[in-house]
Amino acid sequence: MKTERELADQIDRIHTKLEQARSIDSDLKAFGARSHRYRLGPVISEDRLVDLETRYGARLPSAFRAFVMHVGNAPAHLYREYRGIAGPFYGIYSAQSVLRSLVISDDPILTDDQRDPRMVKILDDFEKHLIIPDDMTRGFAVIASQGCSYDTLLGVTGRHRGRVVTFNDDNRRAVFAFEADFLDWYERWLDEVIAGILTHRDAPWFGLTMGGDDETLLDFYHATSDPEMKIEALCGLYKLLQITLSSVERLDTIASEQTGPLRQLALELLIKHAPEVARPHLRSAASSEDVNLSMLAFRMTRHAPYLAEEVEDASIAQALQSDDDGIIAKILDVLAAFGTARGQELTPLAFKNCKFVRSIAVKSLGRLPNSVEFIPTFQLTLRDESHEVVSHTLDAIADFDDPRLRGEFPGVRKRFETKRHRPAIDKLMEELERLERGASLRAD
């Protein structure tokens, strides 16, 4: 619980930061800013607030009371228009609107413990039967709309009094803010507007990750022994537009010493903020026996395109050396999706034992700008016994007019004609017939 002095100091900071945010985001780029335009309504007197609290039977948390009495209070009618005064998303509703939305309860259902048996049952019932309890948000009041089915809630009664929650009314899922109370959450919003986090093109959705700058988040990472909270701290770094050299060094150490999700997160953050520092980690990850890590390395080169080729080399080398068809297929699938695999390395994979590997290799060859150079390979894959491989080959040669390929069509027809009336085979035969008709028209 904050002292009156601490609340007063925070209110002063909020007034100052609100002016800064209004000036910095003069183009109203932050989500919802065009609705509230950083405007405040007249504050409410304590006597009037007490009257409202008495009428609705609940006292608002001290941080929210301080806000509406010393920062601003929206006109009550704006609640019906999903608008409010300056604040996250479409703005903060009036004290009266907030109290009117409250269902008083000392035993709220919503909790930040996803292992809570009641929450598990509610989410399970929703997934299986679309059953939605009417009183799921009891003890909480709506303080803002985030648009669509999302609302911002404030705990008013019960054990979560004072906590801010993002709530999806469609699937009944809730995300509790990391901040201790409303004012901390509100001040964080101002900080992120001022820092440009919430106004740039790829702005994150506010409040779903841990707040703070890079030094604060990494200090928390090292202070906690809870692996899940360590992950939360690293996830909080994603929203930042830049980090200090000291933070880069700390992430470098995490990427070197940790395994699993912590290593992956640190690697992603290094690629985003310090690609050159990430380079050795990328090389190591790309050739890792952990296929998820190697694929992550490749995907993340979008932040550092000039590293893509060497990472791709490591990924292809891993595919060629691996005896695990599952690993080969995963690697090829990602390379095919990015359209960056090279033909000479792919050709041997078109003849592997696993038909799925062969299929993806052929599909990748077909996407290459120089795919016409691999007609001899396509001749051989048209003779494959797998309809998946042949189908991908027909797709790959759809724009080719070459007698070597046309010479393989009768053999394809002979192998699969008797297997018609299966959707995949029917599709293969339709594509074959289309190519045959095209070849016939060109011959005429």
C-alpha cells in the first residue's frame, strides 16, 4: 500500500508525463489515441466519489481513487460509447461507469494462477462445450475497452483488489498486468508512449508483457530463481526499440550459458538488437542437433539478412548429414517456405528414402529461379512411386515445355490410372491431363 506522499508524487509525475506524451504523440499514432486525444475530464470531489461508492456498495482501490480525484474523470455517458479520457486503448472510463459495471464479490473467479482448478474447469468447459459462466468477472469492474471483445478490468473486491487485467469476453481468458496497481500500469503506458514503443509501426499490444527498460528487466531476470519469470523478463525486452551495450553483453552470456527457451529468447533478442554479436550463436544454433533451435536461427535471420546465407549453409549441411528423416523434413520445409534453398544441395534429397523429404525437396527445386536447370532431376522424380512426389514434380514443371519431361507422362499415367477415385490421385491425374493438353496444343 502506498503512502499519501508516494501517491502524491506519482500523481505529479503522471501530470508531467501526460504533457510529454501529448506532445510526442501529436499525430495520435498510439492505439486508441484518436478516441481520447490525450484529453482529461474534470476531477471528481472526494465527497461525490464517496456518494457513488455508497450507492454502488463498494469502495474503489486507492490508486484508482487518486486518479479520478487528482488526474481526471470521464463524463459518465462516455462509457456507452466505449470511450474515456486519456489512457491506454480507448481511454479510462468514469468512476460512476466503473462502479456501475461491478458485480460485488469477495470470492472472484478470475485469477493469475492458471492452475487454479476453477479456471481450468472454466476454460475446459469453454473449449469443449462453449459454456460461459455469467459471473466470471465478479469482483472486477470494467475501466476501459480495448476494442472487439477485449476489456480492461480492475479488481475492486476480493483478493485481487487493485490489480489490472486484460480480459477477452469471447474465450474468457485473462492476462493480469505485472504492475501492482492502476497508477503503476497507467504510468507505464505513459512511459511507453514517450519512449516511442507504442507509437511506432510495429507497436506491441500494451500491457501483456512485463514493463520496464532493459536494465530493469535483466536485473529482474538475474534476481529471480523462477524459470517462468525469467522467460517473462526476456519477453518484456521484445517491445524495446533499443538496448544498452551492457544489456547486449548480458544477453550474450545468457545465450552462451543457457539452454532451451531461455537460450532461444536471448538469441532472438541479440539478432534483433546486435546481429554481429549474434553471428557466432547463429552458426552454432543452425548446426545444433536441436532442430527447433536450428530452425529458429534461420527464421530469425530476417532481422539480419546478411547472415542468412551462412545460416542457410549450416542448415543444408545439417539436412545432408542427418539420418533423421524428421529433422531433414523440418529443415527443408522451412527452407522451402523462405524460398532460399539452392538446387545442387537439394538434388540428393529428392532421392532420400522418406517420401516426405523427397516431396519437399522437389517442391523446393520447383521454386528456384533456375529450376529449369534441374529437368534431369524432374525426369527421375516423375518416375517416383509416391503420388506426393509426382504431384510436386508436376507442379514444378507446369511452365516447362520440354520433350524429356513429356516423354515421362505415359509412365505416370500407367502407374496411377488404376488408382483413381482417391482425391490426391484424382488431382494428380487432372494436373497430368492439363499438361498433356498443353503439350498437344503447342505441338499443333
